[in-house]
Amino acid sequence: MIAFFFFFFTFAEQLKSAMENQGLDSIALAERVGVSVVTVKRWLNGTYQPRHVNLPKLICALQVPADYLCIE
């Protein structure tokens, strides 16, 4: 019997991973995207998700494929 395991990552987990890969902290990401540090921290703790207008900026700042930060 073959078992398949699917791992679903939250937006916050994907964001943290992408930030680590780029060596960015909350301050640097906030500057690149043009949002406040508080906003980035809220994204990271799962309180908020980015507005659609900020997704392209995040994708560019983090240098990830467009579907990497798909919001659940």
C-alpha cells in the first residue's frame, strides 16, 4: 500500500521561508514592498494576509514564482 502525504503550508509559513531564503528580515521586506513593519509582522504571525495590490510586490521582493505565496 502506498501512502501519500500532502503538506499544506500557510501563507505565513511560505512567507517566512521565502524571507529566510533571501536573507530578509521584517524591516527589509517592509521597505522593499512599501508597507509598515507592523504589517509584515502581522503577515508573519497569520493575523493578516496581504492585499492583492501587495502580492506582486512581495513576489518581486522575494524572487519567488507567482504561485509560491498562494493564499489559502
